[in-house]
Amino acid sequence: MRKLITNYSNAPKMDIGPLAQNCLASLAGNPRYPGAQAQIAALEAALRPYQAAVAVLHPTPTQTAELAQLRIALNQALGAVANMANAQYPDDEAALLSTGLTLSKAPERRTTLEAPSKFQLVDGPQAGTLCAKAKRPPHAVAMKYLYTLDAALPDIEWYTVVVRDGDALLSQCKSADRVYCKVAAVGGDTDQQPYTDVLSRLVQ
């Protein structure tokens, strides 16, 4: 879920005042935020002197420095409202937007992960087992190994072992079996993640 932006230091100078005014108007009488009086008061207290300072057409160096300090205070007051709302409604974008503030951009979707690398099959810790190893690719949360004694079977009939990291023990086999195995990363936003090439090995 997206959250409200909490850092307003990059907001353009011409936008920050109207954004704060919109936030105050949106919070006034907003039934979702009955306990926001402290944040509203702090935002009002930061906005008034900022608006007065920003209206000066030819500020002196001292006034310019004061404006920078007032802007920092206004940024902090807006951030406090955003943090309060994010904490109160972590899963409700409509409630967050009702503050009049801006949601962060949706995170980039990494639809397809890379296939795991350095995939190998080695002898298992005891006779009749194999060990599958691979390196988890970036952004993956786990790896899914499929293995079978009959490579002609469809994927849904292969045995599955999912590990977060490290080795997968292939135990549904016995000595002298030839095992076929492949691995894909888990964590993309589609189930169609690419598998490695199939490796095979005789079980000791």
C-alpha cells in the first residue's frame, strides 16, 4: 500500500503554501481525524509566518534566512500530519488522501525476476538424497526447486521444495535414481517466473 509523503523539503516553493492550506481545509471537521488537533494547530502556527515571509518581494539576506527556517518548520508540520495519518490508516488510501496531502508513488513493479544463478546438483548428506544449490537473484524472497524422476511429467507433478536461502534437500528419491531438477525465484508479481535449465544427476 502507498503511504503519504512525509518529507516535503523537495516540494516547490510555489506549491508548499497551497498544499498546507489544502491540508488544513481537509482536516477541518474531518471525521477520520478527530484527534488531530495538535497537528492542525502546529501546521497553522507554521503556515501563517511562512506565508507572510514568502510574500516579501525583495527580501533582505536576513529575511531570506528567516524564510528558510520557516520553510523547515512548515515541512516538519506537514510531515507530522502525514506520519499521524500513515500510522492511523496504514491500509486505507482514501483516508490518507482525505488529509489533502500527497501519496507517494507506487513502488516499481518488478514483474519478472531473473532466474537463479550458480545452480548445481550435488550429493546429499545421506545416501538416497541430493542437494540442490543456487544463488538467489536480486529482489527475490525465496527460491522454488522442482524435481522429478520423470522429466516428461508436467510441472504440477514434480516435487516442490521452497527455501528462503541456502540448499534444498531432494529426498523423494533413492540410490541409483536419475533426478531432474530446475529452480525459479519467488517474489515477482506474477507466477510466471523463469526457471533455470534442467539439471540431472544420479543419486548415490
